[in-house]
Amino acid sequence: MFDVPNTAKQLLLLFQNLILRAAKSIVMSKASQPELKKFMDKKLFVHLQGGRKVSGVLRGYDLFLNLVLDDSMEETVAAQKHPIGTVVIRGNSVTSMETLESTRS
């Protein structure tokens, strides 16, 4: 596949080439924005990895499904709810989401 580099300079050039290829594939991929616009300003219930559960009003999101929830509550064992305010949830920790309000306009 690749010739084994015998100098540090060749190794550096090989590494740079691999990084450029990876960057081009990222730029060329057509990642689309999650379709969460209809859930903006609606109360959501979010299940997270590790069994955590958070509910709150969706105030923002991005391409990676990172979420901003306002007036958030974390549910713990025995259905106890603890207010946690405004939170940013990393998208890769979200396992599922559901709306707690109607999305009709």
C-alpha cells in the first residue's frame, strides 16, 4: 500500500498527505442539518448515554446534534427531578428524544 519511509521528512510528507485526504473527504461529505426547527422553543425529553434523562425547552442545536436546553430538569431514580437550568448537551451522548408539546403551528 505505502512504501516504508526511511527518513523523518518522508514520514512527515506521508502524514501530511493522509491528513489532506481526510480533510477533503470531510469537506466533500454532505452532512445535513438535523431537522429540529419545528421543535425550537418546545419542551423535549432527552435520553442520554449512561441512563441520564433531561427535559427542557430547546433553544438551539447544530450539525452535530449538540443541544441547548433551557429551564432544564434532570430526572434521577424514583422519578425525582432536579432543576439544572440552561445546559448544553453533546450530540453524541443523545440516544433518543421526544417532544412533550404539540409541534403544530
